[in-house]
Amino acid sequence: MSITVSNLTKIYGTQKAVNNISFNVDRGEIVGFLGPNGAGKSTTMKMITGYLQADNGTITVCGQTVSLNSLSTKKKIGYLPELNPLYSDMYVREYLDFTGGIQQVKKLSSKVEAVIETVGLQLEANKKIGQLSKGYKQRVGLAAALIHDPEVLILDEPTTGLDPNQIIEIREVIKRLGKDKTVLFSSHILQEVEAICDRVIIINRGNIVADDLLSNLQKASPAIQTIAVQFKEAVSIDFLSSLQTVTDIKKTAPGSFNIRCTNAEIVKKQLLQLSIDKNLNIVSLQSIEHSLEEVFRELTGGKTT
């Protein structure tokens, strides 16, 4: 495992910011780390990178315990924090050269040019960082995280401040990097997580409430199952009122409905039986996968619609 978190806890005063959480991330995985504001995401990331000490539990990065080998594990990690600290009076190349020097990067000049190209900073490379837009400053932070070719990338809100075109470009960068690195990243743009990740970890109030493949989460939440049914004949919502485990029915067209329920299989059987009893023809009957936003809101206490 490139990242192993075991029974991790962090307490601020009387508040448990992170409550005894555990998870693993393998090499070649891009894992979305999600949660509402104040859920414990950034705190967990800071502990993984060694910038914040845990109150309990252990973290290993590439087989080394972070608390015992803080310096060596930091060399294996590229970290882009949520609040990206940069020297505004330095030029882009100057800053990357400075950062690479601290990391003792070999063949530094060629490496600086390589990361500038990787994150798309070619046109801005001769400017002072203070002259850049927020989106390009974010790219400078990502370049600095990559300068020493780390095995593990911890990216806290990497697409903050980027326009739609830049988001797509950085998305492709992250996907390429994830082929041979370990990437753990947080984002409030859930569509980006859906586009990049196969697996997500959701944390809420310091506790992990989900850790699974995205496809499984979209199918598995029993409280937000939805069935789409289309009859050949025009029928009313009242006609479906006898169905059990149904929480809501929306008519999408004459004879077509989206049915929310707590047990999709039971409702499907009822619909088939109803069509036989009433001599109706079902054109289509299928379960609908839910968006990550719906799953997220369900698991973190938000209302789904």
C-alpha cells in the first residue's frame, strides 16, 4: 500500500476533528476524498503529509511510518494544500527552481521545464507569480508538488479557481499521473471526482461514512434507489399508489415515471404483477444510477430531491 491510515484521530480541544479512521490507497489509484466543510478532509491530508501530528493512530507512506520518518516520507509526497502558499515576488521558473533545489532534484533545469509543460504554464513561465490569475497560481502549486517526481500526490482542492477549460486540462494531468502514482485528492466539484476517480472515500464529522468504488456507491444506497418505468399505455400516478416501499413518484411523460423507493427489487416485481393484472404493456423497466452528488448528500445528511 502506498498510503495506509490506521485508527487515525485528531482532537482540537473538545472536538474530534478526525475520529479513529482507517483506509488504504494503492499505487496506481486515484481516490477522491470527499466531505462537507469541516468534515476532517484537510486535517487528514495534513497528517498524511506530516505537516500535522496525529493524536492517535498510525500513517505509513510507501512503507514508512510518517511519525518516525517525517523527512523521508515528505520526499515521497507531492502536496498541494487547499491554501496554496506561493512567493508572489518570484518568477514562475525562479520559484520552481527554488522548490526543486530544496528537494535536491537532479537535472533541475530540465525538470523545471518538464513540469511547466505538464501543467500548462508555458505562456506564464516568465511572469511573476503575483501577476498570475488564481487558476495559474494553482498550476504553479501543482508544478511545485510534482517537481521532485513523488510517488504519492496529496491534492487538496486542485481545481480551485480554474475555468472550465483549465479544469479539463488539469483533470487529464491528474489522470495521467495516476497511472503510476498514488493520488488522493479532495474537491467540492463532484463532477470532477466522477470524471477522474473509480473510488471515493467520504468523511463526515470526522468519521468515514463510505469507502467504495464509485459505481457501487451509486447503486448501493438503499435510501435513494430510483426506478424508471415506461408503460405503452397512458396511466396516472394514482394508478401506482398501491406500490409498497415507494417514497416518491414523478411523472416524466404520459405512461413514464421515476419511482423513488427503499427496495427496488420489490417495486419491480410489483410493477410486473400490476401490468399483468391490468393487461398493460411495460416498454422499459430499469434502475437508475445516482449521481455522486446525490450519494454525497444522502451520506452527509443533506436532503436529496
